[in-house]
Amino acid sequence: MGIHRHKTRELFQGTTAERVVRYGTLPVLVVKDAPRASYRRILLAADHSEHSHAAMALAARIAPKGEIYLLHAAHRPFTAFLGRETQNQLIRGERARISSEIEKLTQNLSSELGAAAPRFEILLKEGDVRRVIRDQVAALKPDLVAVGTHGRSGLAHAIIGSVAEDLLVDAPVDVLAVKAK
């Protein structure tokens, strides 16, 4: 799909791309500009859902022998209730758990893809997910941002929102949104 900017009535309904991502079942590639080459460098926003895992598998196939940066962003936990050292301990434990999970997934994918497997790099960052993704897009200059999407609608969408749809509103680069089957 091509991307365009919101018009007044779309502020409440969302763009066609957003609706296709929310209600569709197939991966959606939103292209910002005409492609100049194959995707070689992909930033993948990883939340460790089945949708994120599906996005990782598809991204690995899209960029054979490329680079995939697996980004996990998280807020500092319970800042109003826990001391800084306790927060740091929780973050260290969570980072170790996440790194272990991601390493297992990338090893399995690399084994499955063999010589065509991309190089994976794990990035664990602290902060608002949307801001961290934008910061990493600016720093890494990927060809594509891949993200798993839950396709929430109704009240869940209104309360939780969607990182995938937020990326589509003002895509910094091409965006691939994937739901698990």
C-alpha cells in the first residue's frame, strides 16, 4: 500500500492502511517512497508476542543475508513506588530474560534459513516505545521498520492503541505490519 497523510474525516476513522492492518489477516507493507533496492537493513520492534515473532520470521525472509535490529523498549517500572536500585534490579532481570528469549528465536530462525539468514542484533532500550523506535530509525537508518500487530479494535484499541498504526500515520520509512496466523 502507498501512504498518504490524514484528512479531516480520517482523524476519527483512520487511513485505509490503518483499517487494513487492524481488520486484515495478511501482512501489510506500507511503502513511503519508491523502492531503490531490496531491503537490507530492518528495524524490528519486538514485544515478544506471537505477532512480533511472525514479523521477525517474515523480516528474516525479506532480507536474506541482511541485518535485522531487534528492538525491545520498556518503561522503567513502578517509579513512584520503588527505589532506583530495585528498579535497576528489575530491569536487569527483564533484560536477561528478554535477551535469552530473543537469542533462542534468532538461533532457530538462523538454523532454519541457513546461509540466507540475516545477521541479528539485539537492542534493549528504556523509554516510551514510540519515541525509542523513532530514535532508532534516526540512528540506524533502516530500509524498513517491521512490527507485529495485535489488530485490536473497539475499547482495547482506544485504551491501548497500536504501535503499528502509529507508525503508519507518519511512517519514517517503509513499514511492515504482521499478524500471527
